[in-house]
Amino acid sequence: MSDTDVAIVGIGMHPFGRHTASGLEQGAFAARAALADAGIAWSDVEFAFGGSAASGGADTMVSQLGLTGLPFVNVANGCATGGSALISAYNTIRAGAADVVMAIGFDKHPRGAFDPDPAEYGIGKWYGDTGLMLTTQFFGMKIQRYMHEHGITANTLAKVAAKAFANGSLNDNAWRRQPLTEEEIEGAPMLSYPLTQYMFCSPGEGGVALVLTTPEKAAALTERPVFLKSAVLRSRPFGSFEVFSPWLAAERGDSPSVGAAKGAFEMAGMGPDEMDVVQVQDTESGAEVMHLAECGFVDHGEQEELIQRGDTLIGGRLPVNTDGGCLANGEPVGASGLRQVYECVLQLRGDAGARQVPDDPQAAFTHVYGAPGISACTVLTR
């Protein structure tokens, strides 16, 4: 434990999927569950950060949780909204501004692919008219190029999805809980070559909340705190190839995930080889493949052998997306990054049940990526 550590003492989650409850109600459900897990009351929370892309202001949740007057800041940062709320909570405790802070994320998206307005990203109407705002097309083009450059096969994409659905079948909070074979995944309708229907996640619903505190307060609340060793956010550098970017530089640069992961490991004083559980953004199968290299776990191209060998399975050398990831859980934007941390806390506590990583995991890593090129990474330890 170091002077930069922050403890996570409470976690709560509303199951992902499709529900009659509003997004805000799902967030409040998760918040109450996190408070109960920490053994504290809402009145004990001194600061809160929360976000949602489609379900209103998180700060209005106080009407359901209690009008205590605490500072509550709304966070909006694309798919990195939950990760950004967590980083804000982490830095608030490190700065000494509060001792007990909650990070909350929730959402309730309509059915169908995300269809954002180009103007919201500073892009002309032409970008949407040509179909480029449809993220499925971008993801297909990006992984096509990556497969060509680094020797990744279509079967590896299918293995990523099959693993996700197998892990999701072991997760009571997952949306997609039916295992699928590689053959079923490869044979599904092609949406954006080389990605088939079951290689994409779906916008969905759900909520996650975390209670963070100082190591000193954590000692009085629980015998099993999980320590947030680092929490780092990076936006896209020049030359990175990201969704919703209207042009591509002649000289390619790194993804923001490279800088975020490197910063998280440096802050934690640890390396990728020390992680026992890994959660990376898997908006589609190709994203998991690419992000494993961008976050430093393998060199580009090595994912082919890693995945084909079964190393990323729950019992493998590098368990990845043990709860089913975005593919099995869906992606309620505000909650997705916090879901990763929720899963890592369960794994480090030894409370993940049928999907528990063996051999007493000690350290975990999370990575979430949002448009138009924002990555948030964390390192957690027992």
C-alpha cells in the first residue's frame, strides 16, 4: 500500500440487459447495493461523480437516494464515462477533498446501433451522410486492416466471441447468457466484414456503483478492501486512427490506449506481466484483439497464438473479460467502464463464483475506450 492508494469498499450492480426500470432507477439500485456492500449509509458519502449518455443527469439521483447536500458532479466522456467518474472519485480522495466518494454509471439505450449526430463531435454533416458515423462500419474497416498487417485470422475473432458468451453464461448480471459455438458465430449474418452479428456488442441497460475511501477508513469497514493503485485517462494523440475522426494523418501514431495503459502501470509501479485478471474494451471481437497489444500484454500479432492457445480463458495464463465483457453484457455507456472494475473487485475478493479465476489472483487491470479516442485504465490489487 502506498500514499497514492485508494480503497474500494463497496460495489453494486443492476443486471445489464433490457428492463422496465428507467436508467436512473437502475443507477439508484446499484448505488444502494454498493452502500449495503460497504456497510454505510448514503449520508456517509461526501462526494459523488456519475454519468449517463442517454438517461439524464446522474446528480438527479439524489431525489431517490437522499437530499444530503453532497457535491454531485455529472460526468460525460463517451464510453469512458464510467472510467472518468472513477478517476474523478480517485483524485478527489487523493487530493484530500473527501474521504468517502461514490462513482456511479448507468444508461438505458434504445434498440439498434448507436447513431450519433456528427455535429456533437465537431464533424460536418457529410460524415454522417456517407455512413461513417455508423460505428459498425468503422470497426470492420479497422480490424480488416489490422488482420492484414498482423496475421490475425477470422477464427480468432470467433474464439474471442465464443469465450465472451461462455463467460457470460456464468454471470447472473450478464445480458447474453447463452453460450455459442465458434461455428455459430462464424456462420452468423455478416454485418461489417469480417465481423458477424455475434462479434458485436449491443447498446443496452444497466447500472454500476462503487464506494471509494482512504485506506485508513477502509480498515474499519472491511477485512477485504481492494486497492485502486492507479487510474489514468488519455485522449487521442496525433496520428491515432479513431472512430469519428474525419481524417487520418500520413504518419500513424499510437492509440490513446497505449498512453493510458502505460501511465496506469507506471503510476501503480507494476507491469502487464503482473496482472492476474484483465478487462479490455471489446465493443466487438476485433477490439479485444487490438487492445491486448495496445495495453502492453503482447506484441502486435502475438494475439493470434495467445487466443488460439486458450491463454485468455478463465483458467488460462491471462484471463480476459471474465464476466463476458461488452459482448455478453452489452454496453450501457455510462456503466460499462465501472462494470469492468466491479468484476475485478469480485475476482480479487474471490467472490466471482463459477467464473472465479484460479490460483488466488492478486492484481487486475481494466481498460475502457470511448469515442472519439479516449481511454481510461486502472490497476487494482488486494
